[in-house]
Amino acid sequence: MPKRVLVIGAGFAGLSAATSLASKGYDVTILEKNSMPGGRARVFEANGFTFDMGPSWYWMPDVFESYFARFGKKPADYYDLVRLDPSYSVVFSPSEAVDLPAGLSNLEKLFEQFEPGSSPRLRDFLNQASYKYDVGMNNFVWKPSRSVTEFLSLKLLYDVTRLDVFQSFASHARKFFTHPRLLEIVEFPVLFLGATPENTPAMYSLMNYAEMAMGTWYPMGGMHQIVKGMVSLAEEKGVKILLNQTVQKIDVTEGTARRVVTDKGVFESDVVVAGADYNHVETALVDPANRNYDDAYWKKRVMAPSSLLFYLGVNKRVPRLRHHNLFFDEDFKQHAHEIYEDPQWPTKPLFYASAPSKTDPSVAPDGCENLFLLIPVAPDLADDETTRERYYHMIMERLEAYVGEDVRSHVVYKRSYAHRDFKSDYNAFRGNAYGLANTLRQTALLKPALKNKKVNNLFYTGQLTVPGPGVPPSLISGLVVADEVVKEFA
């Protein structure tokens, strides 16, 4: 009789783990709290608009290709990808914006416009970043980080020395570029990693390689199309996905998770994989004696940002906006300081605006625009409607100044989303949106362990354990934990 695996949560990591285990002959059931799978990548429709609720950047296409190839499939079997050109636009003021072109030759020309002689330095920067990407994404992220012996090899030690683990991203970037605009462009991808560029390891220039060399893509129909593809594949492999199942307890007897109790019933288990928020599982689903970490440990964790989001349906087209738009029209350092070093609602925040209807007419009615606005903010802030409205008008004033038109009076649908929603929908620790910060002290062996130390068949997957936050790492996290389950419960 196949071993029964219960996976808690149908986000990217949960779906990935479930599909991998089902393909190896396990009897897998996913218990999902919400009314649809996808976790933070859920979708909703309103007034003819289709809104992706979370992830909106499709980077690292090789990870998705590799994932589906494991099961004899490819992304094109489930969704149509298009490469965006420009990849995104950076708005520095109402009168100054820079489009980041697809293709390295065009990117080099852009860099030369700001800083003559910078194109060979850009090539050198990306060559180093390419090496980091290759080692990081094809080696380090696949390690379960359960023992220091995983990292004891001369080859790995050599790789570490070339990854610039102990150098800051800020100092690394300044070896190549001096123009403030180029530095802002290069440092943008680390904004969501959980620390300032001065406190982020230079190894994360691998993200620049992913962004600049591999490109920015979009699955037609929206990011939830990836989830639909993963669900289709999971069910093809025999995974059962049960929705609206709020897990209330993992019942442990003599060091073994025997069953999972939801508000709808009791499910027997041989193995439990928790893809829900790690801290929530520890503090709400298992008894204190079976926790990996106490409250003091969690209080010391450094979190990546949370977000204040706005989903807007606009009854006209909005000029000047690209698919992805970064509003860097305020001081980057001040905003970063107010996220990471002195947590508070930001004084003059940078923000991100996505207009997927520029690429995909299916996400908005004819003649309308679908807008997704995001302000990175510190986790665990007091979140109320008055604060949300204040920031809505703050960033909309700047967006309108840039596009040169009134937009707010044309908004026919509006929904906000922030800390209390992350907590309610995902039991997110401290209302986080992106998981743990990618600091040196929270990397690999120093992340929360993927297996419970006291319950012999309870594993963890997702953005609060290895390898870390983001859609591609979450996909990999599910595969890594599935391999660990197979090793112990073949």
C-alpha cells in the first residue's frame, strides 16, 4: 500500500512537493485553506478585470523549464510565454524615465548613454553574475542544508570564494559603475531580499544575470496560469487537492505525525509536508514540546519586506506606462532605511506599478487598464484603512504626474491588501509578503530546518526554509523536500 503523504498548502512549494512525491508512487493529498490553489499567486476577477494577487515577475525561465521537464512536460504545454521588451521602465521623475531593453547589446548601449565606457564593465559584471547564477541555482539551492558535510568539498569551497559571499552588493556594484542612475538600476532586484544593498551579499548579483541576460517574461492570461499548469500536472500524477480545509492540528503520537485535523475532518498520514507558514505550523499546529524553535528564535529572524498592494480597474487606457514600472522618483536609501533599519511606514516610498493589460488584453475589458500597485513596507506594521488610503493618494499623485492625466476619477474597481490580509489569508508571520531576508546569517544551514527535529515524519517547505523566498526557489524547495522524504520513507 502506498505511503500516505499530506501536504499542507497548495502554493508553489506545496504543489511542487506533492507532484514530485505522487510521481514516485506516494498517495498524496493537499489540504488547502483557501478556496483556490496558488497561495500568494491566487487570482480574482471583478468588473471584467482579472487580477493576479501576488507574484508578477516571471524570471529564471530555466527553473520552470526544468520543473516541468522532470515530468516529461514543458511550460508551453500549459501556458504561452512572451518576452517583454522593454523588460521594465524606471521612472526617476515626471519628465525622466528609462526603458530597460531586452537583449544585452541594447542594454550596453543604454549603459553607455549614462556612463561612457561602462559597456565592457557591464559585460564583466554579468559574466561574474552568470557564474554565481550557475553555481547558486544549479548547486547551492538544491542542498537540503541538513548537515555541514553537504558543503565540505574543495570544489564547493572554491565556488564560495568566487561567489562574493562576504562582500556587500553595494561595494561590488561600485566596482563596475559610478553613475547614480546605473547603480539604482543594478541595485533594484535586491530591494525585496530583506536588507539594504550594503547588507546584502554580493552573490545576489546572480539576480541581475537572471533579469538582464535571461529576460523578463509573462505568461499570457497572468501569473496564475503557472498555478493552473502545476495543478493540472499534479492531478495528472494523482494528487488530490482539497480546498477550504483549514488545518487546526497536526496530531503527534510518540514522535510521529499520525493525522492532520482540519475544520472539515481528520486525515491519516504516514508523512506530513507543511507548505504553510513555518512559524504558524510551529506555534499553532503542533504542541510546544514538538516545536523546532521557540518564540525567542522567531523574534530574532530578519524578515524581507511586506507590501501594501492596490488592485485597480481603470475605465480608460493609461499612457506612458509599461507592463512593469519602477517609480524611483524618491530617495532609495531613505525608503530602504525605513523598511530594514528603522521599521515604520515610509515617508516617501518608492513603488512598483504593473499594467499587464499593456501586454495581455484578456485581463481587462476593451479600452480599460488593469493596474497593480505595490509599496514595499516593513513587516509587522499597524495596518488600517486610513493608512492605506493615505498611501494610495500619495502614490497616485505621483503616477498621475508621470502619465500627465487624471487616473483616480476613472478607477471603477479598487481593492487594497496589506499586513492583516497576509496574516488572515496565509497565516503569514508578522504579515510578511516575501519570507525571510536573504542575509548571510539566514542562508543555507542558518535557515529554519526543512525537517522537524522531534517529529520523525514532519517536513517543511516554502519561503521560510531552504532555499528561500520567491517563485523559483519555492518550486525548488518543494522538490528538495520531496527528495528528502523519499530518502527516509521510500
